Amino acid sequence: MNKQVIVIAGPTAVGKTELSIQLSKAINGEVINGDAMQVYKGLDIGTAKIRPEEMQGVPHHLFDIKEPDQSFSAAEYQRTVRNKISEVHKRGAVPVLTGGTGLYIQSVLYDYNFSDKGKNEEVRAKLEEAHLQGVDLHTQLRGLDPVSASEIHPNNIRRVIRALEIIETTGMTPAELKATQKPEAVYDHECIGLDMDRDLLYDRINMRVDKMIEEGLVEEVRKLYQDGIRDVTSVQAIGYKELYAYFDGKVTYEEAIDRIKQNSRRYAKRQLTWFRNKMSFKWFNMTENREKKIKEIIEYFAGI
């Protein structure tokens, strides 16, 4: 085994966690969280966060490291995970980066620089003041860069301001700026992508949501709601924003659950599109013979 980092990625509900456990046990691996929402404490059921009793003795890192009202950027994730990878390597173990947040995973593997490009403190201060004065910055962003506006929630004002800062400072959209970077790989790595028949995946997603409800998702979200956790990134996660709308009286309970399922299915589709277009993966279709496929993956890495 000479790969410095192994990545297991794919859409929600495809079975990444199961593979990460079995593979880690076989190759002395340690799992590092590659999901943007599983870093938050208190977001357990809705993010399908692994439970301690399910870890089977495999070390897991970067779960529950942030309070739900704290911010967590791709840049901070990049720094934190790279430090963790170094620690895992020093123990003679293999980092198994597992999750579905493509940008976060990509930022670790390649030498993206988040801090300097398009940075202008004066422009940022001006935008922050405009926000305080009631200017609708998200509408402004939509007029300049509809793509970024569609990807950033209006309540995520930090990201809205960052996008506008880049546009005003560089004359390019965030996507255009990123395209100018030709990053080199930081680690020797191999990426495993899991996929399955779309209808089966959607059935698994629907059943997962039903199971989350049975396990107490509504109560989990209600606690965050009652604690006053609002207008922050964590509760914009699927499963949380829909139930917030229900608690606010904007939708019925049934509508909220239907929206969770629908938004989860749409998210899975976007994840697959992103991973196929942005990174190079060795893909495994998990529709049939799941245990056989997992065995093949383990044997593949054990033989490297």
C-alpha cells in the first residue's frame, strides 16, 4: 500500500460509510470526514453521521468539531484535513477521506489557494457595511453571477460577500477565477466513486429519510430551532431547512418531509454530476452484488 490518501466518494445514501469501515479495517486505515455538514455538533440524524458503535474500532476524524452556529469554510477544512493526514501518516496508517462534498475533498488533494485570490479588505468592508444598511447583496450577486447566486443561499451572507468581493476585485466570477488555477496534486491519491441504478438510489434515499424521521429527526431539528440557531450554514442542510420552514408555519409537515426527499434526490444527482466532471474516479456500480464489489475494492487496495 503506497497510496498516501484514499478517497471514497459518491452521492448520498450510496453506501460510502460501509465501505470506508471495511476498507479501513483491511488496510490499517483511519477515516477522515469529507462531508461539509458532519463537522457540526447536534446535526447527527439528518446528516446520517456515523455512530460510535458503528465505527468497529476504526479511528474517525473531523466529526463534531464545530458548534452549529459557527462557520466552516473550504479553506479551513483544507488546513485542518491536511494536518490530520500528516498525523495519520505518522502513525503508519492510511487516511481514507470519505464523504460527498466534492469541493472540500478536491481542496485537500490539490494545491488550491483560497486565501489570496480576489482578496481585498477594503472591498469586503464596503460590502459588509452595505449589508448592514439593508442592501440585498444576493440580488446584486444574481445580476452579476447567476451561477454563484444559484449555489449560495441568500442567508449565507459570508459567501455572498466573498463572491462579490472576488468579482469586484478581479473582474471574474468565482468559477472563472478557479478555472485560471491549474492545481497540482498534493498527495499520491486514488479516488473510488460509488454509484448505483438511479431508481434504486432514489428508493434508498426515500427510505433513509423515513428512517431518519423514525429515529427522531424532527426532535433533533426542533432543538436547534428552539436554541435560536438560525441564518447559519449548518441549518441550511437538507433535512433542517425544510423542517425549519415547517416550524415557521410556511409548509405542512407532510410537505416538509416530501421536500426533504425531493431535495435529497436532487442533491444526489448534483453530486454525481460534480464528481464525474471535476475529478478522476475509479467507479464501482453498487446496484448488485454489493458485498462482492466491496471485496473487490479491498483486494484492489490490499494489492497495491
